[in-house]
Amino acid sequence: MRWIVVESRDLVGLREFRLLHDTLRGPGFRLVATVPVTTNVAEFNDVKLLVYENLALQLPDSGRVRINFPYLGKSYDFTFPDAATQ
């Protein structure tokens, strides 16, 4: 996964949110954009979307990735035609 988008602050009180943010601030990721969220819900007025680039991205040589969604009972295949040049 090359791009990761997260909220600037924890909106639901998850302990894992801090771990995710600490990881994204580490050497393997780069903050590339901060997007303000416009809303009429006062609780979310100061929320931004943070877009990080995964600097350790490694696509498989085949350029094909299968993602399984067990809850849905489905899987999807994605092909990256320029994987060999990445």
C-alpha cells in the first residue's frame, strides 16, 4: 500500500490510534499532504486528513496482488502494470 490516509486526531477513542500515528511518524513514512475537513459538526471542526507515503513500498515482481476479505467471503486481484519499474 503506497498511500495511507488517517484523521489528525482520534475520533472514537481507540488505543491503537496512537500506535498507528507513532508508526506513521517513523522513518518508513513521509507526510505528503494535510487536508482540512469541512463540516457542520462542531466535534469535527478541527479534524484534518493526513496523507502519508509508504517509503518501503515493494510491489511483487508479478505486479499482481490478491487481497482477501474473509468477512465478505470475497477476494480481489489487483494488477500493477508498471510493477517491474517501481
